[in-house]
Amino acid sequence: MSSSHTVVGIDIGNSLVKTVVAELDRETQNPRILGVGISESHGLRKGVVVDMGEAIRDIEESVKKAETSSGVKIRRAYVSVNGLHIKNQLSRGVIAVSKADNEIAPHDLERVIDAASIVSLPANREIIHILPKNYLVDGQEYVKNPLGMKGVRLEAEVLIIDGLSPYIRNIAKCLNANDIEVVEFVFSPLAASYSVLDKNQKEHGVLNLDLGGGVSTLSFFHEGELAYAATLPLGSRHITNDLAVALRTSMDIAETVKLQHGYACANLVSQKNLVGHGKRDEIDLSDIIGEENFVIPKKNIAKVVDARIGEVFEMVQSEMKKMPHSGMIPAGIVITGGGAKLPGLSSFVKDKLKLPVRIGIRYPFEGMADQVEDPSLAVAAGLILYGMEKEYSKARSSSSLSLVEYFNPLKKFFSWLKNFSP
């Protein structure tokens, strides 16, 4: 199968490497999943490569699975980047409008973004994204698109996301070792927003919490743009680790216990379902642990899970105080990542944060869509949508012949995609 019109997203996490291959369906003009490949991740810690050989092998396994299921040879991909080394800052730039009639032209927008992008960064850091937030025309604030307006002075406010160059280059090296070109690195929360958040949510105010394996990422969208992002040094693997210590067992077994018997309980959630008298309040882990008569009270597991998940959301609450418009989150919180599968999490978060809660599971795809109905695939799915917007925007703005060729079948796609893109 030709891969000329396919888009590939690779999310290299601390627990899993996820590869998704998709194309634009010519009949429905919607994204169609061709294949998915998932492998365990052993070479990363907190978003940073700690074992190059392991990381290369894990990526190879994930990519091969995706190639087998899709029939597409993967040569290039959009790749997620995350970790505690990622930082963001606001910056402003100002220019004089160049045209004699003072009409703002496309090259004026390019110039003012370039001016706003001039920031002082250490030699070992590089810019990942420059995200325009709003413009000012002769002092008039909150102009979303000044193109065609009249004005003398044009200002732009941008959000600059940057990371440590050595860490980013190490990830690129792991991909290159598998003969895969990195088309673009995409900040994980930005990618996830394409798959689990719609236009209305991002306009009114919404939080996205990605509970990953080694780290969790909190991102806040307001007025259609990414307004704030923070990476927390805790993830769902810390819960697994706590259970492994408490039960004196392996991480694999502890993960099974967490998903089958773990429960995130808030103070106001009735404890009668977890604590009481009789066998219903005990769990027989003999088959899972591999020991006879391994029966423990449910409350023992609940306490371990509750302590760690409570710590995560204390950090979330602390970060929320730093966010702009933190009291304006009418669209609530959308939780993604592997940790979103923890039983009882929605009730816990709703009580803890006093916000509407939704688990990000279903994504807007056709084809093998059932294979990506998993909150841990939010970033990989978002990379596909991000990549499609980039790829077909280029096609749409290329030569007139290509424009005629691409525009009609993609018109419906761009109309549909604008509900999801930031």
C-alpha cells in the first residue's frame, strides 16, 4: 500500500510506545485508522531517554506492529515530546504595518510573530512551538485575526514552548536509528487537545489532565488557545510501584491488581462499598499473586491508591492557582492517559476539584477506530489530527494545480477538523 497520503503519530511514553497510522478517507473525508502498534517502554524515565538501546528496540517493536496491521512502511512521523524539562513562557512583539494603506497583510503577521519569538534561551534549550494567542492593532486588544484590518502598529502575544535540546535530540536519534524521520516534535498536551477537546470546550475554558506512567501533564485551554501547561513529577506508575511494595510483588502483578481491584475514593464517597464486615469486603488475590490464601481487605488497596492519587491532585490544585482565569473552567476537566482507567477516578476528581469530569476515550476516526478507544492513546491519536492539518494545509496552499486536486475532497475535512483544532 502506498504511504503517500498517510500520517503517522508516535507517542513515546514512560510506560508504552504507541504508533498510529491513518489516512484521509476519500469518500467520507474523515480520518481513517489503518493500523496501531503498542509496545512496552523501558528506555524512558519522566520523558527523558535513559537507555538508548532499550528505547530504540521499543520503538522498533511498536512501529513494526503498526506496519504489519496497516500494510504501510513507516518512514516519517509526528512525534510527541514531554517531560519535566519542557517549559513555557509568554512573549510579545511589535512592528509597524508595512503597506502604505496600513492594511495588515500576511507577511505582517509573519514579521510580528518573528518579533515576538525573539527570547533569550540558554544554549542547551530550543523552541518546540510558537503559539500565537492574540494580537493588538493600535492598542485594541484581543484581536484573533487582524488580517485585512487597518492599523499602524501591530503587536502579538505568543506562548513559547521550549525544551532541553539534548533530551529532544536523543529521542530523534532513537527514531533515526529505526530509519524514521521526525517531521515535527509536538508537545503532548497540544497533541492530545486535537483528539479529546472540541472547539467549544477550548473557547469557554477546559482542563486536560494526562495521567501518564512517569509524569502527568496539566494543560488549560481558554478562548480557543493553550493558555497554561505544567508537567507534574508523578504518574500512574507510582501507584503501581506503591502497590508492588505493599503487596511485596512484581510491578506487572501490581498493575493487574491496580486495574482490577484498585479504587480512587474521595472523602465524600461512601466507604461502605470498600470497608465493612464479611467476605465481600476482602479480595482474594491468590490467583494473581500466585500464593495460596492471599486474601486482604479491600481497604488496604484503597488506602495505597488513595494516598498517591490524592498527592497527584494536590499538585493539580496547586497548579490551578497559577493558571490565568483559573476560576473560569465551565467545560470542566478531561482526563486522558493510562491512569485515566483507574476505577472510581471520575468520582474522586469531581469531588476533589468540584468540576465536571470526562474520561477522554472516543476519538473521531473511522476504520480500525475501536483500536484507539483507549485514554492512553489520546496523544497518539492527536498527533494524527495535528499531522493531517499540517500536511493538507501545505497541499492546499501549494501550486494551483495541487490546490484544485486537493481542495474539493478536503473541504469537508477542514470544516470538520476546525471543531477540534486549537
